[in-house]
Amino acid sequence: MMLDAARWAVLAAAAALPFSTAATNLAMLLALAAWLAARQWRSTARAIAAEPAAWLGWLLFAALAAGIAWSRVPTAQAAAVLQKYRELLLFGIVMFLFADALWRARLLWVAFAAAVMLLAMSYAALFGLVLDPEQAATQGAVVTKTSITHSFMISLLAYAAALLALQAQAWRRWALGAIAALAALNVLAAVPGRTGYVVLAVLALFLAAARWSLKGFAAALVGVVLVVAAAYQWLPSFTTRIDQTAAETQEYEQAPGPTSMSFRLHYLKRSARWLADHPLAGAGTGGWVEAFYEATAGDPPFLHNRRHHHPHNEYLHLGVQLGVGGLALFVALLAAGWVRAGALAGHEALLARGIVLAFAVGCLFNDFLLDSTEGHIWAVVGGALFAASPRLRRAAR
């Protein structure tokens, strides 16, 4: 009974995921409370032990918890950063809860429907039905989240809808294909999210390679190049974002300025140098702030201050906090997830690999494990997909 209550709470979290961080957090807190009340700790532990993508996440969280001991920031500040990585734990719990195929299908369809609703709201905003024109002009057709989060979610929707369309028949194939096309167009034309551009392109290439091997990849590569060229020629928001990125990158090479690309490139440069100088223990959990402050001692004041909280790169963020061991642990988590996803059956294998690939790419430009919505996508959607593992279902009994 309590396990079903936990499952319903996770379904509520999946429904709230594109719209409300507070509602998502509350639903997952209720799910955690119900899971604890069910006292299925041993079964959960066996399930987590059977899946590397889960126990490596728990191990990474344990390393971050230990990192508080040598953190360069106060304990309370380090603990606040640690709790933002809680989705590493929730992944394994969701995985255990949704080993049942019926519950898993419910969760995945709820997540899919919620993403479709977000897409519909975005188009409503694009045509002036939700946002006022001035707001839409500055932030694009982003209704509930940041442009990064929106473009990432809609890129995943485009991938999932395209994959399902390839396996559907009759009108379902056309409906799912239309959703995939509208989602892809939304990322390219309606939202200034560079992360979404890259994730969408990578997922399209992967899907083509997975379905049609090398010839499919080659054809998809040509298609991606043509779409990018057409988007640059005819989609103003895409053109503006690409031109802005190129101009800011060129400006940074001459002299860093207070621009988005300057900050990002300098975060990467100083983080990589600091990690090279401190490869073992790192700066401790939450310590990136102090490490960056130390590394920018000779830089202009707009860079050398403590208002910068993360490097927009999860690999370097974990590396600076925990040293090369923490970086290796995160890479191992993604690699194990990729390998284990391939062992799933049917479309769940490609969906799971799509999630892993999207996170691996997205974390090059963002701190997705640290971010609430993206972290919950990993925990809720990713955890449910990995629950399809036959070995896990046997261990959870």
C-alpha cells in the first residue's frame, strides 16, 4: 500500500516536472516518505546493487558527503550544495519502485504527456496567447523554465516521439511524427537555447545510427547540416543566438568581457587549470566557488569575486570539488548507464541510451546534476527506464 502511494507521488512529480520545481520537490518528498514507511530497504538495496547506474550514483553522493569534511566553504554552505545532488539517490529508489511494467508505462506516459503540454504552452506563447509580446521577444517562447531547461526537455521529447513514431502504425505514427517535428522546430525557432541545439542534433544522429547503422548516420549527418544551414538562413532566433555566440567567443579571445560566452569559457579555463594543480582531493563539496576565486586572483574584478557559483560544466564541477577521482566516478556512472541501457529490451533500450547521451552532452555546458529539473529528469525518467532491467526485477523481489 505504501509502495503504491510512493509510486503515485512519483507520477505526480513527473506531471509537475515541466511546470513547477516546488510541486516536483514536494511530490518527491512525499514519495520518499512513503517509501521509507514501506520499510522495503533491503529489497531496494538489492535492486540498487544489481544496477551500476544506481549504485555508482549512490557512491558519488557518498563521495560528495565525505567532501564536506575538507570543503573550502562553511559546512552549512557545503551541505546546501550536497542536497542539490539528492537525485543521485532518488534514481535508485525510483528504479526499485517502477520495476513493475504497468507502473513504469504509466510513469513514462505521464512524463511524455507533461512534455507535450509544455510544448503546446510554448507555441501558445509564441503566438502571443500566453506571454505578452515584449516578454516573448526577450526570452522566446519559454513559459515555465529557463531556456536551457526548456530546450533540453523539448529535445528529449522530440527524440522520444520520433523513436515511438518509428515503431507505431497508422494514425499513431503520424501523430507522434508531428509531435517530434513540432518539438524539433520549437527548439530551433522558438527558444534561444544553445544546449538544446546541440542535444537535439546529437540525439538525431544517434537515433539514425541506431536504427539504420552507418548509412543512416551519414544520411542524418547530411540532414543535420542542411537543417542547421536552413535554420541559420530563415530562423531569426537561431541566427541571433549563433551570431552572438561567435561574436562573444571572438571577443573573449581578445579580452574577457561580462558576456555569457566569456564567463563560460573563463569558468572552463580556470577550473581546468585549478584541477590540474589540485588533482587529488579537490576543493571539497561546494568548494568550486573558492577554487575559482583563488584561480582568478589576477583577473578583472567582474571575474574575481564570489558571485560565481558553478562552472556550467558538470565534469569540471565535480572534478574541482572531488579531484580526478570524483570526475572519474561521474564518467563511470555515465559509461555504465550507457552499457546497461543497451541490455534493455526494445524501445526502452534506445530511450534509456537517449537519456544517458543527452545528459553526457548537456553536462558539457551545464551542471545538470546540480540543477533541480534536469536532475529530476535523470532520477524520475531515467530511474523508471532502468527499472526495465531483468536483473534488477529479479533482485527487487
